[in-house]
Amino acid sequence: MKLEILDTAQGACSAAADYISENFPDHGVLGVATGNTQVPLYIELAKRAPLIVSKAFALDEYVGISEEDPRSFYSYLKKLVEGPLGLEVGTIRVPKGDVVDLDQEAFEFELEMAQHPVDLQILGVGSNGHVAFNEPGSDPESKTRVVMLSQETRIANKADFGDVAPEAAISQGIATILRAKKLVLIATGEAKAHALSMLLAGVENPEYPVTYLASHPGLAVFADKAAAS
């Protein structure tokens, strides 16, 4: 595991952007994450030499939210990643959360990812240790599927909704994420300190899904001092 601890969240994201720029292969497949933690990362990446991305995959999407909804992760990635990083329209594949057959959508998304292995996956971590929307107790062999979100996660993500976030999402599974060749985890803020400490302990714990990343040979962690406290 590569670990870098920077003074500030901005410093952590800048260091992560340097690492991604240096380690992402031309015409590679990129795994993209959403959330407030990643915003400064994408701003930093836009300042560097453009990544040549053949295809990109999002980690998750809320159930019941359409692509046109400004609260969707599709809209987030369109605004903060596709345009600023110079990706061609349609490069990023986001699970569709508003289809009739969600299980079929999850199956097809997983199949597409198997056909286009991810070279580098960007990740964040929730205060309860969730990765993507793999909540505590998630099966380490899980693949893309419909998941129910914990109340803690729904409250943490309520900013865009005015109330708690939706009850469910389509999310890559832990096994799906671990297939990526490299993982770049960014953890900033004191709220992430306990989850990060569980990861750094190096012991798998079902109640903290982030701990399943510890054994990945290509894991790089970038944290600020607050998250490393």
C-alpha cells in the first residue's frame, strides 16, 4: 500500500492528481467516483496534461433518479469530469437508476466492466467505511447490484436533496472494484478518520468494507492530516 498524508485536503487531492497523471496509461479505462471529496481532485486533474481515456465507469447511481436530474451522478460527472478533463461525449458509463428492470441494468453494467477492465479506479470512503455504496456487512464477493442505503449514508448525502438521499442505488460491488489494476483512495476530513484507521490496520472487517481494499497490490491512499488523525 502506498500512503501519502498531506497537510490539507487540497494537498491530498493535488498529490493524488499527480499520481493519476503519472500512472494512468494512454487509452486506458478509468474508474470515476463522485462526492464532495473528489471535486478538488477533478479540478487538479484538469490543470494537468489531459488523460487519454478510452472508456470510463462510474461507481454508482441513485435508484429513481434520471440522467437529466441535476442531482444524479450522471450530471455530476458530465459537469465535473467529462467536460473539464476533455473526455469525448459518451465515454463515461453510469448505471441507469430509472430503468424498469434494475437487476438487468446491473447485470449489463457488470458485463461491460468485465469486457473493459479498469486500469485505475478513483475511490472515496464514507464515514461508516462504505466504498461506492457497499454498506457495512457487504459481501466481499459482491458485484454490481441494487443496494439499500443506510440512514447514515442517506443523511450524509442529503445536501442535493433537501432531505435524506434516496433509499437505494445501483452500485459496483466490492469484487468489481477490486478487479481494477490500481486503486486511488482519497480520504479527507476528520469524519473519515476512523474508517481510514480501520483500513490502515490491514485487517478485513465486514463492518468496514473499505478494509477489503488493504490487500490490493495497487492501492494508493492520499489523506489529509484530519483524516489521518
